[in-house]
Amino acid sequence: MILKRVVGMMMGCLGIGCLRISDQPTRPASHSECDSTSASDDVDPKSSSSSSVSSLSSSGRIKLSDGRYLAYKERGVPKNLSDYRIIIVHGFASNKEMNFNASQKLMDELRIYLVQFDRAGYGESDPHPKRSLKSEANDIQELADQLQFGPKFYVIGVSVGAYPTWSCVKDIPHRLAGVALVVPFINYRWPSLPHDLIQDDYRKNLSRWAVWIARHTPGLLHWWLTQKMFPSSSVLDRNPKFFSNKDLEVLKNTPGYQLLSKSKLKESPIFHSLRKDFIVAFGKWDFDPLSLNDPFGQSECRVHMWQGYEDKVVPVELQRYVSKRLPWIKYHEVPDGGHLVVYDSDACEAILRSLLLGDDPPLYKPKFD
């Protein structure tokens, strides 16, 4: 049945991993509950020595210029004691509680201030009625401004979180100190993708069908996801068709994809936020990433791409093509990695060290056929 396969494409093949959402709210908290004061602003720099950095864990919300609220979570060291400031962009059906398995020890060592946030319509953030690639980049820039990141900051986009990250590379390169694209999804509508590379990839036609159904028959899609007569989303959880062996080991110890449960999908705000996010990510873009020139215009590499060799969500062959097409991107490959590489603490440490320090660990150098 085409609808069943399309739903499988949307939920299983499009990066719903990389999340830990057991505490995901069903709808945004009321604005009266919002406290936009960052805990890092309460730290007196005179009270902390450079040799002993306090850990940071706090949440808050900011009010954007258009009146929407955006929720975020802070990790690492206090902002005013940091050397590096990073925003992490979560993927499809995830939120600010997504897992990025970087240790506090590493963040103390490198003095990293890290912010994870709920993209529009997710978690405690208000939806954007006219979501677009550019609106996602604008949200990231405004988040950085209101949290006083300074003139430049780093961005790490995970899975479908790559589309806001690509938009940042295109629209606000002057604000970026560096970028990491971690298991970034591929939009099969990018004009520069060669036909012979994708013609036999079943994901190509399924993604087109999925976008058409999400755009033109939302009622049918919502019914299929929430009905009880036939299995729909539940059969996709921990499906080896979509996850590597290492991914499946990770999933044994995670709560699963509760945002995609029938009870959560019945909530209209959640369903429509997921639907709109999917349409923007896999619909027609206003630019082709494969045609971008180096936006930084410098010899040093500021953009990194990380791919799992055994990723069943995004084929390694496509990522290798992208990296060759854009030689200003530094390409890294996790030999036994699947789509959930952010659960691998060693890989996360390598991602941060390469992004911030320029390290190029031999273990993650691809062995091209």
C-alpha cells in the first residue's frame, strides 16, 4: 500500500532518530510560564577561576521579533566563561532534549557553551505559520542574538536539522564561525544530484509521494497515522530496514519515538508542525546546496560533514558525492556508524574537536572504493 510506504519513508527514513523525548510536552507551555533569563547570565565571572569551570544546565524561552516564543536548553560551561558557543539544530520529530553525547568533561576542557532549542512548532516553541528555509535560519540568528552569543557562533545540524543549517550557510555566513552537518539528509529535488546516482534509490519516489500527500491530503495522512484498524507508525519503531545494527543497539536503551505515537499525533499542533516541517525539508528549495560557492572565502575549512558508513537513512554514496562536489567541506566518515552517531560519545568528541580545533582523526577518514 503506497500510503503505508510513504508513512514509512516519513517516519523511518527521514531522521527521526537522534532524540530523547520521554518528557516532550504535547503543546507549548503558556507564555506566563516563560522565563527568558539564562542561568549563564547569573554567573559572576569573578567567582570562578579559569582552572575550575562550573557546569551549566538550564532552560528558558525567548520572545522573537514576530511575537513567537522559542524554547532552549543550555549545556556546557557558563556563557561568560566560554571560548566556543554552539547551537545544535535537531531533526524531524525531535526537540531540545535530543541526545548529543558530548561529555561534560570535554565541554569543560574546551570551555564550550552549547544551546539546544525547540525549532518552531516543536516542544515548547510556538509554530511558525509560514515556515521556510529562511525563517529557520532567522530563528537561529535571533536566538544567538538574544542569548548574546557575539558576532560569530558555531552551528551543528543533525539529520533533517541540516536544512536550517544549509540555510544558515547560504543566508548568514558572516555570523558563522563554523558548521558541522551530522548525518545530514539529502533532498532528492536538489537539481544538481546526478540522475544515475539516484534513479534506483527507492527513497527518491517515496519522498515525492510523501510531500504530495502531506501537502494535498493532510486529513488522510492524519487519519492513517491515528487510526487503529491497521498498523501504521508503530511498525516502524526499531525496524532494521531503517536502522543499522549499531542503531538498533542504541534503540534498546532509549524511550523510542513517543512524539510519533498515535496519542501525540492526535494533537493538531504536533501533527501540523511535523507535516509543515517535512514539506519544507523535502519540498522545492529556493537554492541548490550543491551549487553553493565557499561562503567563507578562506583557505581554512569551516564546514564539516559527518556520515555513518552503515547509515540506512541517508546512503553513504550520496554524502560522498556531496563532499566531492563541494571540496570546501571537510568530509568525515564513521566506519561502523549508522544514523544515530550522536549517541556515540567518541564520535561526538571527534565532531567537536574537528569543528573547534581543526583535528582530523585518522579513524574517521573515509576509505573510498
